[in-house]
Amino acid sequence: MVRELYQRLREYFNNLPEPTEEKRQFIRELNAGYFPITSVHRDDLEGQGFDVEKISDDDMQNLAEKMADDYHEQLFWPSMEVIAGEILSFPKVKTKDIICPKCNSENIRYDIHESRFHCGECSLAWDDKLYVLVEFPEESTPFEEQGTGYPAWESGDNGALYMPEEDYIRHTGKSPERDKCYRAVCWPDSQKYMGTKGCEPIQDENGMRDFGTSAYWVPLLLTEEAAERRMDKKKAPVCPECGGGTDIDILSDEGVAVCNDCCLEWPYAED
């Protein structure tokens, strides 16, 4: 139902004869390339025995957000990979057409778990979705002349650019410093970085075309910290009885966890 509503909305706004600027912005967001997967309804809860009359819209929104986070962290990527590749036969980038930006070797493999390319000749590894902030004019000028990269509006240096990591390596012959690396985080994931120090909204025409509106340049170190926090949260056991999680003993040799708040013991296996 949500997919049908989304499509009807897109068709309606795309066919408006003279949309206002606010509506044009909404049209750009509708056409940014996102496709809804599913939704959760009160009927779904009622079918599982929940008292839906005591569940508010805010409660439902909270449930939807938590289900989306859980799905995205666990099943989203492997499910998409299997369905798109093995079932629908979507084409992938052929690694044989990709060459190492450092030694020009075609002996390249792609590690899906790391999301990085690896060169079998010089052992270089790079991420084709990683960008390097090149701030000094003498360093950014060659890229600017080639029309490569995206402008860094909030940098204090004239002509600063966000360059694809492989282009940076190809030009300099070395891997970038990690504190100079950024990711383009698209909507809605970019919401959590709005107003965060060091994060810059993508405002240029090419950037908004490639990443959509409301996208942000986010430091790599910041995205890694967020990923580590998610992993820590995911690994922390939660008592199924009292909902506690701050005072849990893991008895690995016995394969159980014990809650020191309510004394419940349940089977638990560490990853």
C-alpha cells in the first residue's frame, strides 16, 4: 500500500503545471531514487494479539523506526544482495574493468564485507564511495582543471574539493590520511548529522544530483564511531524479563546469561 501511495504522490506532483518552489523541492525529494519496501500497520499488531486501542500514533512511529533500524543493521544488505543479484540478475560492476589507481594492475578483487577493492599486485585497498578533502589550492588545482570532485563550501581554503579516493591515489600515489576522508551520507541517514560539527551539507548542483537533496559530507571517523556504537549496542545482552542490560553476567562456559537485577537465567551464546 505504501509503495502505491508513494507512486501516486510522485505522479501527482510530477504532473503539476506550475509548482511553487516549495513543491519543486518536494518533487526533487520524491524523485531522489528511493523506493519504499514495506510498512507496519495496527492490523499487523492486532493479528499478533496486541491491544491496538491503547497504542498511539507516536508509539507506532517509534515501532516503525526501531524495526527499520533493526532491519537495516541485520538483514537489509544481505537480502538486497541476494535478491538483486541471484534472483533478479541485476548487473554489477565488472572488476576486470577496474584498474588499480596506484600501479594500474587489473588484478583486482572486491571484498563485499569491507566494501573495498583490493589490488593483487601492490596490495593497495580503496573504497570507491570514499572522498578525500583536498584543501590547499596547489593540491586541488589539478582536480579542478579536470572537473573532478565536489566543492567544499565550508573550507577556509579557496578551491577546496571532496575528491574520490581512487582519483586522489592516482594523482598523489599514496593513500589519504583517515582524518581527511569523508562519506556522502544521503537522506534519511543524514538527519543524524545535521548541525554536527565537521559535517557539511552538500549544496552544489552536481552533488545534489548525485547524492540527492539533504545529503551531507560526514567525516569517516565520525561514521565509524557511529557504527561502533551500533555494534556495542547490538552486542549488549538485554534481560528478556525486566529489560535490564547494564548488570548482566555472561557465563560463556555454561552458555547462559544471568540478570543480576531480577536473577533470571537464560541461554545465551556470544558471537
